[in-house]
Amino acid sequence: MDKCLAKRKAIMVLSEETIVDSSKQSRMEINLADLPTDPGLRLRIWDYNPNIRDEVRRAYLLKGPCQPRNHEFPYTNFGTKPRRFNPAWFDEFSTWLEYSVNQNAAYCLCCYLFKPNIGAQAGGDSFVGLGFKNWSKKEKLRIHIGGVNSAHNQAWSKCAILLNEQQHIEALTIKQPEQSNIDYKIHLNASIDCVRFLLRQRLAFRGHDESETSNNRGNFIELLQFLADHDKSIETVTFKNVAENLKLTSSDFQKAILNAVATETMELILSDIGDDFFSVHVDECYDVSVKKQMSVVVRYVDTRGHIIERFLGIEHVPNATSIPLKTALDDLFSRHGLSISNLRGQSYDGASNMQGELGGLKKLILDENRSAYYVHCFAHQLQLTLVLANAITVFEKNKLPKLSMNLI
Ligand SMILES: [Zn+2]
């Protein structure tokens, strides 16, 4: 409820100090002057879009910690003794200690702004989330500061760096000549477009010979060259017109963009699945370097009732026995926050390592979740049927004895 109120407060009318969060998921216009002051009513800093997060942090730092000194601090019983927040602590810990009138709890400003996002941040002595309320243990305030490398001191250093405009990344970029920034963006966008095109068309990126004298430098570089040949603004910022270390054509660069696209795609798939039930198809085979690998596809029903199948990824496994396959599947699930308790179906080929009743992957998963029903993969069934039909045709054509089903 408080969070909703705070969120509503954060969606403000435009003004000179307004910044726009232009993410696709949430379009918010935030007036920095109207950010909630009470630490118990604020949004978590990680709930702000990364594009505006530093602006919000700077606004809070410039405001300073919330220290309502004239408030009538309420008492809480600790054993037989009533205790309350002591406003004198504001003098002792003036740079970071905050008090929430709404929550009757103490908070730390720098930890709120920079403590790493570790999911639900519980109260206790953490001075974020639910805040600190143990008024009988004032020493916890000093313990919270900790040593040189404590979480609090690291957060404090980040606050100091953020406030130092000279070191701020935006200040550094502004120092760059404006035209070179524009050129770099044109170059980068053209390269990203090439990556997206090749991914959509499922084409290979690299060429056997990517040197400047090569007749075929691979799809990525050839496509970028094609764009440059047809667009003057791209031509002037690519290839021979940029510095040697700024060509954005290296394999490392291509992989970096690929990884970014893969991460974005995976996030979309996972957010589509949400906390709903899903099934998995798993199959394993050798790659071109004769390394065993396992491919995983998820199948689920989206919010509109459509059945969706999405490829989750390929995992290398030491061998194709059921235990390494199960371990790799567990790793994949934990990496992407998928729970095996939400698994409602599993589908493999008929091999014993997969559907074996005693030690197959199916059995290992059923031991953990009885609701993960097994279905023989229909594509494999079709393939077996076609092989059988073909074998029967060959036998009949050559007038061989009738084929026993058991031989197949
Ligand atoms: Zn702190």
C-alpha cells in the first residue's frame, strides 16, 4: 500500500526538473523535486529505470538524509523498558542516518541508494527495506558502518563519486566533441542493425577470410559495407573513415552485441512464463567438435491462452547419462529463476537415459515433482513410424519374410 502511494507520488506532472523514464515497460515522468522524502515511503532504488536511477540518486543526495528532529518519537517496549529513537543520533551520524515517521524506523541513505540489489531486502539491522527499529541497541548504528570495506562504506564511496560531477560519466561524455558522439551512435546503430538482421535470418556472421583484401569478408562485415555503400551518413563513420581501434567489426564486438540480444530475448521469454506452469523438451546430441550437448525447449501457455514453445539454450554435458543431464537442467533452471516445482510436463525421445523407468532423466525429475508428466516426443514418434514404414516397403518389395515388429 505504502509502495503504491509512493509510486503514485513519483508519477508527476512535467516541470523543469522532470526527467522521463522512456523504457518500454513503464513510461514515467518523474519530478525530482517531488520524490518521496520519508524513507519508509520511497520506491526501492532498483525499481527506477536504469536510465534515470543516477538522477534519482543525485536528487536524494542533494536533499540530504531525512532527519525530522522535531518529531514526537513514539516509545516501544523492550522487555520492561520503553525505548524510542533518539534525535541526538542525527548529530552523531549526520551524513547518513534517516528516520521514517511513517514506519517508526531508522534507515541509511547511502545504503538505500547503493546497496546491491539482492531481492527482498529484509529489515533487521540492514537499515534498508523494513528499516532498523531495535532502539535498545544503539551500538548497531556503529556496527552498521563497519570496516573500511563494509557494504555501508562502499555505498558511501559511491555516493561521493556520484556527487563529484567532474568524474560523472555524463560530464565526461559532454567533454567529448558533440559530432564524434553523433558519429559513434550512427556507427553503433548500423552495426547493431546488421547483427539483428543476421539473427532474424539465421545467417552465419563470420567469414573464412575477413581481411580487407578478401572477396568475401563474411556476412556481418559485408552487410555493414552494403549499408555504408547505400547511406552516406554511415559511410562517413565506418571502415577506413574511423580509427583502427574503433571499427566495431571484431568478433569480440559481434559476440558482445549477440550476448546483449540473447539476454534481452531470454528476459522476454522468462517474463512471459512468469510464475506459471511449463513443460520441457530435452534432447541431446554431439556438436561439430564432438562435444556432447543438451538442448532445452520450454512449452507454456501465455496470458492470451496461446501455446508457446521457446528455445531456452544449449548446455554442454560431460556425457549423455541421466545424472549429468539432470545437473545441467538444474543449472539452467536456477540461472533463469525457473522452479522445477512448476514443471508440469517432460518430453524426450525413447532412449533409456531419458525415459528409463529406473534411472532415466524422467525418473529423476519425477522423484522431485510427481506432476511433471512424461510424454514421448511426437516428432521422434513420427520419425520412428516413417522408418518402420520405409522398412516394411523395402521388405515387401524384395519379397523378404514378414517383418516382425519386435525387430524394429
Ligand atoms: Zn549504510
